[in-house]
Amino acid sequence: METRKLSTKKPHGSCDQGTSAENEAPAEQLGNSSSRPFSVLVRLYVYALHGCLCEVAFTAVWDWCRTQDRRLAGHSSLWALPMYATAIYLMEGLRAWLLGQRHPLPVRLAAYTLFIYLWEFSWGAGLRLLRACPWDYSGFKYNLGGLVTLEYALPWAVAAFIAEQHVISNTLRIRLLN
């Protein structure tokens, strides 16, 4: 039976701030030819779980702020799994491009937040056609068709920051040792 170990590799002497595409260099470049990064399917799985966990935590806190319900009963939908998986996976590529262009963090966060709004609106419109959209922002003042709301701009920017600085960079850095 094959045994595998998880390992995180940093280039020698690096001071990891999660802001350099160089920190996700293939393991071969880091001096370990017997390791490989997570496959696309594994990364999609990690991103799906991360997104759903964050959504449940966010809705629990949001509901507590409105109702003081101490049960913190957050919620999500199974539709969130493919939605978050693909969104964060696409943000991987956007992150690489933005870092390659050396855009500063505020510009990257604005780009990610715009992407998130477009992604949420697209998914919401598609799910609404299927009569399956699990969210409705119609009660918010600055909503667009009930599918997105500007009131969530700051939480989405924070989510994008966490995704860029921690989730994506660490997921890309993890290596499977053969």
C-alpha cells in the first residue's frame, strides 16, 4: 500500500506573506522531485468546503446580530458547493495574473470583489430560472434583482482577502509526498 505524506514547502529563505506567486512554485523547483501538488479535483473539494463553512459561520453571526439567537444556527445550500468550488478555483487564476502584474492588495481585492459579485449574480440568475435560488436580497436597500446586494461588499472583500492570503496560497503550497 502506498503511503503519502502532506508537506508544505517554502523556498529557502522566504518570508511567506502569501503575496507572491513564487511561493507556489512546483516542488521540483524547490528541490523535491518526489512530490506533487493537489489535483484540480482536490482543490475544488477544499474550496467548496471552505466556502460553505464560511457561509454557515457568516449566516450564523449575521442572524445573531439581528435576532440575538444564541444557537448560531447558520445555513447554506448544496448549490453552494459547486458555486464556491468554481469561484475560488477561478480566483486562483485571477490571483496568479494579478500578482504577476504586481497589482497592490487594494486593486486585487477590488478585482476579486467585482468577480464575486458577477459570479453570485450569474449563479443566482441561473438558479432562479430553475426556481432553486437559495438567497434573496430583495429586502436590502442596494440590491440588484434580489440576486446581489452592495451591503455585502465589505464581507465579500474580507472573504476575498482570506481566500487570497490563506486558502488559495496554502492549498497551492501543500504537496503530496510519494
